[in-house]
Amino acid sequence: MAAPHDNTPSAAQGVYAISVAAELAGIGVQTLRLYEQHGLIAPARSAGGTRRYSGDDLHRLHRITTLTDEGVNLTAVARILELEDVVASLRAERDRLRAKRK
């Protein structure tokens, strides 16, 4: 018997429309657009220009809403996310270098 095909999108693949992403994140569509205007989220775009959100985007939206629920303003959220991205990048580079040494 043939193995079933795994059609599950990768975490980075944009598959969710804006209304679905907003619902999954527990926010309104206008709030999602506001986050995009502030540079907090940058969804992929289809050939026709439609926003497509990924699992990674949804994770980021949850992080944004957690911070804003704690009273952090959007400028500070942007800086926090930027620093978290730098830390993640540095950790990945560290891990890559450690693996190379072995």
C-alpha cells in the first residue's frame, strides 16, 4: 500500500488568508493590517497580491498580541521582535559553528 502524501505546509509557507490569520490569532483584520503597517509582520503575497500568512507568521502574531496585552506599545514591540530575531540568528550561527567543529 502506498504511503499517504504529506500535504502539510511548512511553517514558513504562506497559506492563510488575512481573515483566517486574524481569527487564528484572535485579533481583528484591521489590527492585523496595523501590525503590517508598523512592520511587525510581513506576510507573503500571492501572484495577485493577496496576503498569505504562514505558521511562522501566526507564531509571531501571538508574540505581538502577548506583548501588547502586557501594555507594550507597538514601537517597543518592534524593537523587542528585532532583538529576538537577532538572538535567534546568533544562536543558529553558534549551533552551525559548533556542528562544524565536531
